[in-house]
Amino acid sequence: MSAFSLTIGGKPATVASTFNVVNPADESVVAACPSGTAGLVDEAVASARAALAQWSAQSDSYRAEMLLAIANLIEQHHEELSRLITREQGKAQSGPGANYEVGGSAAWTRATAGLSLPDETIQDDSKGRIVVRRKPVGVVASITPWNWPMIIAVWHIAPALRVGCTVVIKPSPFTPLSTLRLVELMNQVLPPGVVNVVTGDGDVGTHLVNHPEVDKVVFTGSSVTGKKVMAGAAETLKRVTLELGGNDAGIILPGTDIEPLLERLFWGCFINAGQTCAALKRLYVHSGQYDQVVERFAAYIARVPVGDGLDPRNLIGPVSNRMQFDKVVAFVEDARRSGARIVVGGEPKDAPGYFYPLTLIANATDAMRVVKEEQFGPVIPLLRYETVEEAIERANSLDVGLGGSVWGNDPNEAARYAGRLECGTAWVNQHGALHPLAPFGGVKCSGIGVEFNVDGLKEYTTVQVVNVAL
């Protein structure tokens, strides 16, 4: 069993206790993870604060070079990191799983290295000169979830480093190992204290969020926890970026030829066993072709192999932890009791591991928990509608708005409808596709701020106007 350690000030930190990280495929112990404390958070924040002046004073090109060096290290350790993600989180080695996550982490780091925030000249004439500059916000606290542990860590850390901030990251206690290793690799090239990592429970995270020497919090997770993060940050008026839960709706337009879209629909719903904030979680289908879509989509889903992610034959792995597994079970049973028809799946095996079968629910209604709440698992409810106007209204009826999609034969027609969805990203004939140069964020209770592109970089800066009279 590999040994893992916290990294504070560029060095391994001594801890008094550990906790077990469990493999969701067989419930075996992957490793003993060091358990952080409030005192270690204090040390990590102090280390980040001490490194801030020197790091923020480095040239723009130097910081870009450091990100490229980090991308190279991720690529050099690709297999190690990928297998670690599968063992602690469950996602498959095949398909858009753990290898996809590691490759995406390297690619996103490179893309971020290529971004910059040059000074903007507003006025330069005989009367004076006005220049707008972006300055690093300072010490950033990053709190990441368990569903995509490594790439979300990169999404938080890379833009912070790019503009001159320093970071203390706290990963989910369900999936801390890949982040511990990632930060260890980063510290092979970065100056000490620029990136630090502390693991632990919710109390450790709360202490980090409330810390008076932290200038910004970036959090990815549930809306409920995001509101608590925002409340904690308010005490010292920390800046926040919150990428929170979604309950993304998809609308299949009347008469759509469904066959060529089945693969994209499947991955839109079931990537990472449905454990993705911007996965498609409720699908509205016109009554005129409802039965046909249910039949064809269920047949497609039934063919996809589910099992231990380390077996290359499997495309989907287990639910990541017992807590989430039990929640998925409860949602499906509520739908069953409420009159829904479980077309495929819905019956987990009594065996080790948190495996829930890929499940399609027909005759779902908006009142069911699996529709009105985010199930975050390998389950998709299909709902009937009569008019597109009705479908759009129902899609927009919830208090979240991360993503949404419209599917149809005419992409231009679908795009016009997609623009009416109340969400941060509206996809057409696909769902969940992200790009490092396309800003990503939610509306309503799905978050505040955006990630990616220069808009994401700006989230880690403050504005200073230099106004010179001549």
C-alpha cells in the first residue's frame, strides 16, 4: 500500500492520525490518508501567504512555463494517476473515465498556460493615461468534490497560479489520494508554499473557508454546501467562485431521428455513472414518440458493460461511495412507489461494491424526487410533454441552472430553443461537453462566477485602475 502525505511549504507534513480511503468497486481499503487538522490548515495558509509576494512578482512568462512543466509531469505520471483515480473514485479506465480525466488535466493546464490578462489602456492622450490592471487576489482556498477529483483540482489551481495567486487545497475525504499525489508532483517544480494540500473532514474545510488570511474561496459541490461556504466567506468579504449542483434538463424536439443521437445521449446522461454536475438528469420527450425513445434508449443502455473500472471491458464503474449509493436507491424506489416504470436496471445486486445498474425510468413526473432533486447517479427519468413551450417551462421550473440541452433534426431550430433555457451552458445535440476556452458556470442556485478562458482567470484577480494626469 502506497504512503501518502500532506504537502505544506513544499515538504511532507507530519500528522497524528489517518483515515481509510475505500475502493468503491470492492469496498477494500486503498490507502490510509493523513488526517488534517485546524492547526495544519493554519500552517498551510501561512505557507501560502509567505510565498505570495515572490510568486506574484514572477514574470507572466515564468508562471506560464511552470504550468507547462506541471502538464508535462501529469503526462509522465499518467498511468499512475489514472489507476489511482479508478481505485479511489471508481470511474473506468476505458471510455471517458480515469484516463480521460488525467489527459484532460494535462490539456487544461496547457490551455491555461496559454491565457493571459494584459493591461488595458482606457486613455492615453495629452490629458492623461488610464490603465486597468489585474492583480492576483492573494491566497486561494480550493475545496474540491469526489466525482472528478483530479481535473477539478486542476480547474481550481491552474488559473490561480497563472495570475500569481498561491493555493491551499482541500480535497474530498472520499477521494483525496489523486490530489495529494498531484500536489506532490506540482511541488517538484514550484517554489515552496505556492500550492499546499490539507485533507480532512468538513470541520477542516470550514476552518479553511473561515480563515482570515484566505482571500478567495473556490468551491465545487452541492448547492447546500455552497451556501454554507458563501456564508463563511462573508465574514471577511472573501471573493468566491461557486460551481454548484445542477439538475440539467434535455428536450428532444418532436419528430427527432433518435438513432444517430443515442450514443451522445448515453454519455450525456451516464458519463462517470451520472456523477457529474453537468450531466443530463431529466429528459423531456414528446408524447408522439415517447414510447419509441424509451424502447430504443433502454436497449442501448442495456448493452453497456458496468463493473470494476480496472477491467478494460467495462465502460461504467460503481457509484463512488455508500452515501451516494443509498441516495440513488432511495430515489429509484420513490419513483417506483409513485407509479413510474423501471424499464431497465433498478435492481442492485447484493454483492460487494457500490454498483447500481444503469437505469431508465419511464412514466416519470415532475413531482418525483428523481426529477425535482439531483440524483447524481446512473439513472435517467424520461418525461412526456405535449408542446415545446410546455417542455421549456418545465425545464426552467427548478431553482438550479447549470446546463441544459435541446436535441433535434435541425440544429439551428434546436439552438433557438436552447437559448431560452435558464442555464449557464445550453448544448445542442450533445450534453456536458466542456472546452477550456469556453466559460463555464451556472445561474440561479447553480453557482456564482465562471471557470475557464480569460473570464475564469479574472475570477482570481482584483482590478486596479492607474489614473495618471499629465
